[in-house]
Amino acid sequence: MLVAQVREIVAKKLETLDGVVALKEEQHRVAPYLFTAGDDLSTLVLEPRYPLALVVHEILKRRPDVRIGVVTRGCQERALVELANWKQLSLDQVEIIGFPCSQEQAEACRCEMPYPTEIVAGERAQGVVDQVVAEFRASKTREERLAFWQRQLGKCIKCYGCRSICPLCFCEKCAMEQETWVTRGKLPLPFPTFHLIKAIHTAGAGKCVGCHACEDACPADIPLSILYSLLRQDLKETFGYEAGAQHSGNPPVLLLKEQMAK
Amino acid sequence: MGSPAIEFLEGVKTMQKITYSNIETTCIYCGAGCGLNVQVLDGQIIGVLPSTSHPVSHGQLCIKGWRAADFVNHPERLRTPLIKVGGKFVESSWDEALDLVSDKLAEAAQAHGPDSLGFLASAKCGNEENYLLQKLSRAVVGTNNVDHCARL
Amino acid sequence: MIRSSDFDPTFVQEIMAEPGGEHLLTCWSCGTCAATCLVRRFDSAFNPRLVLHKAGLGLRKEVLSSAEIWQCSACDACYPRCPKQIHISDVMKAIRQIAIREGYERPGVTAEVDVASCIACGLCAAACPYEAISLEMVEYEGGTKQAAKVDPNLCMACGICNSVCLGSCIGVPGYLDEAVNQNIGEDEGTSPTMPRALVITCNWCLHAGSDWEYAQHPPEGVKVVNVPCSGRVTPAFVTTALQAGVDGVLIVGCQEDQCHYKHGNALEKGRAAMLQNLLELLGIERERAQFAWLGSLDRGKFPELVNKLVQDVQALGPLSWSE
């Protein structure tokens, strides 16, 4: 069984690492935990999908002296690589213990690479081409699109969950909180600047890895990933950039593809 | 090394064995009762994560839930009772403060009846604290004059 | 009054010994560079011919303490036209090196960092066309931390750093977010029946005097806002405008290879395209966020662009997100 194999590997890794971040199940409750040498690993679980890169970053931000492992899927590995590109952590302090998502999960996430670069157990599922943007465009006229998003984004209660759970949102001064851009004290928002900023600053800046943590965390069930899928596709086509695909050590300056090559 | 690490390390001995866990609890701020995880790193609260296992909240929180643990270590958190003396707040002890409050409330209740007193609860207090306040109002003082800032 | 006793021949030799300054004395003061100079069109106090002439006479103190040696932005419009093929911006840089060595302070605004908010991600440093920004341990009120640091001798105050910084933790005073936003939001009492249009134009792409005139006095319903470089325009300016009731926005920048600050226009083109796609997905017409480039051969074409925006916006009607 996949999880049993992963537990074995984690036990071995704990001989040299200061700890391993993974999900722990206790009394039917699952939450992130840092397993350390001597811990009972029978509580380590792999489900549900969770933005563990966020937890790793929170830990390393405060304990730059440790070296920890993380049991993770493909998207979270890419999140960690992108965090390293934006100079928010050093990959020297992280060891990826990778496992693949199931085919159902790959379809649900519309994920092109539902596995990390290396996996310690299990089998890679087939990547899925993300068609949601094309399908959305094809199924609605402009007026229907406008009505759809007016309704969807109008449900927003500004809980900042999408921002708080995103592994790549690390700005101390967040543009979504600035009155310069976002009207304060008005719901629904008169114009979706709040959502546009989130989309442009993550997916539009080359940070979004498509992990869907934002959609999971939205109490209003807003289909945010449609917006982010569009921008991620744009970034790939126009600028040739994919978040977390390469450890360049630098955040991407989005000049047109021809210029990026220079 | 950025300043969050420097601040944190001042409270923790370096090279100390690292511990990190999430403690599930219920949000104190309203009647929904969303499940949240308090993140504890090396014995200190560093923030909150929504609980994905919770049957009510399903891994989601409102803004108050996300910030539910902020007050614990907030630099502006009151650490002693304050009594207003000559228009200014002065630090005092719990005994002094509680004696003052109970004396004044009892005085007013005796002189003008329990309904001369009013009790105002707050959405910034936890559910449990608001429960205690209304108990104090109704069962101890004997008045129904209790309300909540959300109704203003 | 200039006295011949002010002439210092060692100054001339020093400049010519500096890499880039070798051809100083080849200049015969024809003034072609001054006629071409884009900075001079914007600020008539700047005259590259005069700077080289004074340097050639050896007026050390006057040249080194002047603001003019810092104003050349190395767009190199003059270089191909100089009959003696002097790389004038290189001569300026050579003179600057001497000024830095002798401790002359560079006047004028440069970008400043809000160190407390900076998370040292390095994007501004990567985006700066002049490599004027580096990540270093910086002291501030809260202590010391890794943050962006601007070299005032290299900064050309284009504002590109501000537009890429996600937290707006760096920027050029005078062109910070709040100032530009306020400019955008200010209503000049336009007619309520006319659709509102906003044009954000860079300083350098208006090549004809008539373009400038038009920008100062746009038609009714149109507001024109200036920024140093179209690369300064962050997409949030467009959303702010649409939120404030503007029905269409046009961003004008310099053409392909003519950006005064090297690649500001390229950055803006990509961002504008991305914003258009995003708005379109939301059901907002692409024509409400337009981008155009004006080259030196497009003198006098600015009014045409603005008219197109106005026509497009009139045809689309007012944008109403919240009913």
C-alpha cells in the first residue's frame, strides 16, 4: 500500500532530518504535523490534498537552522521550488519525499503533472490537459460570462482565505489589503479589484502552481481556478514561464518570450 | 535571515529540537462553530489553519476565524486590568479591579434596582465570555438588560 | 562669466582616460545631438552639446556639480546621428564616474524602498533596466534585514520597480501608487452623458508638439495622466479606473525598440495583453483596456489613438459591474 511504503521511507529519513512535514490523523481529524525521530508513524496519512508547502515555509521562516523533509504531491513540490525562486526559502533546507496523485485526483485538479519530479512509491497517473478555460468560453456569451462572474464574485465575503492558504502568498504588505486598490467596508465589492489583484499577483506573476488550495478554502465556493487557469496558460504561451518548473533562483520578469530568452 | 526568524529565535534556543503540531479547536467568534487548527511551533502559536476534517466548516474560515489566534501574542494585548483614574487608564491588579466593579454594580443595583444596569456583549469577545456576561446579567444581577454590539 | 583661468586641462585628460570618454575632443559642437535629444524635448535646460563643450573647455567644477550630467538616460537617439560618431552617453557616464569619485552627490529623485515591508524577493532588482537595485542587509527602524537597496547613481527614476513590486514597497516619489491613483480618480467636471475615458501616457512617446498640446487639452470626457514610463503602469491602475466609473483605458508607450528605459514598454505590452484576456474572461470587453505604441515616425498620431478609444467606448456604452 502506498501509505505504508511512504511511512517506511519517512522512518529512514528521520535518521538524518530534523523532522518531516506530513498529514497526521488523530481521532478522525487530519492536520499537518512535523514528525520527528521516535514518533509513531502509523498516524501519518496522505489524504486529503493539502498545501503543505505553506507549512514548510512557515517553519523555515522561523527556524532557518533546521533541515526538514516533506511528504508531498507534485503541486507542493513546485510551490517549494517557486518559493525558492522568489528567495523566500532555500531548497537546501528541504527534502522532498514525493508521491503521485491518483488518476481521479489528476482529473479533478485538471493537472498536467500530478506527481513530483521523483516519487518514492506508487505509480504516476496520466497528466490531464486543462480545458476549463476553453470550455467556459465556448459555453457562454460575453453577457453570460459577465452575469456569471458578477454572481460568483458577488458572493465573496473577503475572508482572505484564498490569500492566507496560498503557499505562494508571502508578502508582508499585501496589495489586497491596501485601500489604494480595494474599497473597504463594502460587500459585495463594487468592482472585483480584490479578485483581479489576487489573480494577477499570483497566477499572473508566475507564482500559481494550480494546487486549488484557494478554491478549497473559499467559503463562498467561487470557482477561482478558472481565472487562474487562464493566466497560467497565458504565462506559458506568451512568456514561456511555468511556476515551479525550474529552479532558476530568481523571480520571473515577464518580458515577451523572445526577450526572456536573452 | 529576515526579521521574523530573528524575532522567533529570540524566544527559542537554537539547535533545540523542533516541534510543530496543529491543535484542533472551535472558533470562539460566532455561533457557526467552525473547526480550526492552531499552529504551534516550538511551543509558540504562529497562526491558524482551517480544519479540513470539520463537518461544519470543511476547511474554510471567515476573516475572524483566520485571525482567531492573533490576539494571543499581540503586542497591544492587555496584560493587566486598567482602571480609569483622572481621565487616564492606570494599571491595577485583578483584586483591585474586581472589587471596584462588584462594589459599584452592587451599589447601583441596591440604590436603583437591577434594571438600572445594562450589559453590553461584544463580537470581539469569545462565545464563552459572552455567555458568562449574560449569566452575570440575568442570574447574578437579575436584569434582562443585556445586548450585543451586532445589534447596534 | 567664464574666465580662462577656470579652464582645467587635466579635467579633459581625465575624461579622455576614462573608458567611454576617449572621443570628447572630437566633438565640433554642431548641436545635432541637442536637436535630437529626447530629454531636451521634455526639459529644455538639458543640452548635451553644451555639456560636452564645457567638458572640452575643462570647466571641471561647473560640469561635475551640474544636474545635467545625470539627466542623459542613454536612449542613444543622438549617437547614430552624430557626424563624428561620438557615443555621447558613454562620455556622460565617464564624467559621472569622475563625479562619483570626487564625492559629488547626484541630484534629483531616485527610487526609495519601504524597507519595513520589503520581503527581498528580488523582482525589482531583476526588472530594473539599469541594474540599480541589489538585495542587501539594510538598517531600518526595526533593526536590520535583507531588503532591496537602490544605487542612486544608477537609478533613472522610471518607476518600473514600483510596477513589478507586488506590495508596492519601492517607488519613485511623485509617482507612487496613491499619487497616480488620485490623478486617475480626480474628476474634472466632465459631462455626465459622455462616457469617461482615461489615457495613461509615458513622457517620451509624444513626438510632436501637437501631440503634447493635445495631451494637455484632451477632448471632453477624456483624462490624460502622465507617467515616466509605460512600464510604470501596473494593471491595478486600470482596475482602479474601471472601478471609479471610467469606461475605457488606453495606455500609450514607446514603440518596440525605442523605450527610453530599455524594456518598460515590453513589460507593459505583456501585462496589458494578460489583463485584456482576464477582463474578457470576466465578460468585460477587450476594448476597455487598450495598449498602443507610438514610435518616432508616429509624430502627430496621438489624437488618432485617443479618438479611437473614445469611439470604441461610445460604441460599447458604460461599463456597469454592480447594478
